[in-house]
Amino acid sequence: MFTTNSQENNHYDVIIIGGGPAGATAAIYASRADLKTLVIDKGLTAGALGATSRIANYPGVSGDVSGADLLERMRAQARSFGTVFATDKVIGVDLAAEDKLVFGNNGSYSGRAVIIATGSMGRGTPLKGEMELLGKGVSYCATCDAAFFREQDVAVAGSSDEAIEEALFLTRFASHVHFFCPSEALKAPAALAEELENNPKVTLYMNTSLREIIGRDAVEAVRIETRGDGEKTIAVKGAFVYLQGGHPITDFLQGQLEVNAGGCLAVDHEFQTTIPNVYAVGDVLCKHIKQVVVAAGEGAAAGMAAEKALRGRRQAIVDWAK
């Protein structure tokens, strides 16, 4: 995890928000061009590729490979060229100035260019009671709010490594964590999943969906449904939600970039948004074909476009032999 907080060390040429195939490939091209590059990402399995069990059509990779394995290969290649990866959740940005600011739960970062590659696994429809109790026991950040739930029972809903890491952090404060996984298996590295399963302060509910967050002025309970076992209500004081959907993740932009009715960002032929030196690639684009190779291609184009813009050239340099 990236933990440096000094202003000098937190300034980059290129900041990439999202570490999926588009973001990781953009990082490869930016770093290889000797640009100081940071990728901010919530975790290996937080995105669509990392959660995919099998990929068989990625060029140059014969046979089946898991999405997480393919993505880790991309990230390792980016690291080999100097990319820094920060495990953090972006909660806001300021894109107006020449030096763009990106705000995460773990600190703030500045960069001359920003590439948005956050994907489309956001949720468009909240759970019943979620919005009414947001800030009153409903949270999306355990590292921010865990201390408010000392010696209390809490709920966590999700299946990614982000959800698991947040649940494990909660065990330092909460008396007990009820973890609701909507699928048959946790979508996370085996060692991390095993750590959750073996933690005595965690009860793991597989094939269990969070249906409602209950409370009048604060969270009092959650209503869950387990496949084949019906519904039940569990008393908790906090509900931490890390569920994934199919909506473009752009909420952290706070209206600074124009989106269409579907919530997708608009870009030009070089994947630049309406703000200079701010780019968007991958599943945040409505016209994007949802294939790994396409996302990677868009990331490469944006990485080269950012390098060209930052160095004041009219045309990107492509060195095939380098």
C-alpha cells in the first residue's frame, strides 16, 4: 500500500484512477515514456477483469487464464517500468487547475494529467434504506468509520478483496462482523479469503444477498436473503456496502465532467474529456466494447496522448524497438 504523505512525493506526471486493463496499460505506456506515474485502485478483484474466472481470447496468452492473473501480469509489467500502485479509494477530484488534485481515503495526490479508468461496476439503484441511513450507520469506507463502531456488531456486503480488507479492518474495532457474500465464492486471492474465513470475529454468509438496511434515525438491523434458506433479520449498528453493479463509476467526479443519460463520459479521438489533460478509457465510455483487449488498446492510446500533451508535441512518438 502507498503510504507516503509528503507533497513532493505525492506529485506525479500522470495519475490513473483505476487499475483494470485500461488503467494498467495506460500506466505501462506512461511509465515507459519516463513519466512519473501513479495508479490508484481499490484492489485486484474490485473490477470486472479481476473478478472474471476465465479468459481465453486475450492475444498472446494461450490457454485459459484467470482475470486476476492476467491483470496482475499487466500490473507487474507497469511496475517494471516504474509505475507506483496505491491501494486507495478515490472520493473526490479537483480537475480545474493545471495541477489536478485527487483525493483518496488515505491521502491526496496531484498530477499534471489524469486518466479515468474506473470501469462500470457501480450501482445505480441503492438498497432499501441505504440512502436514508447514509452517514447514520451506512458507510462505504471502513478505514474512515470503523472507530465509530467499537464493540458493536456490523454488517459488510460484498465479495471482492476490497470488501474483505475492509471487513478485516473492522474486526479491530467491532465486536463482530457479519459478512454477506452474494455469490458462491469470494472473488479474492485465496490467502485473503482464508484470512477472512478463519477470523473468529467474522461470520461468513455465502450465497446471501443484502436486501434492506433497517432503522429510523440510525442503523438497527439488516434484512438478508440466503439462497435456499429464505430471509432473516440480523441486528447490527453499522452496514458497510461494497456491492458491484453495471453503472459507470463517476460519482467521485462530482459533476466536473459531463456525462450522458447513461452516466458515461464523453471523449475525443484521443480519449481526452472536455477538460485538457484529463482522459477517460474503458468501461466508463458508452461506446466502449466490453472486451479486455479493447480496454487495453484505449489505455495505450490515452497513455501516449498524455505523454504527447505533457511534452508539448503535436504527435505521439511510438518506438517499436524500445
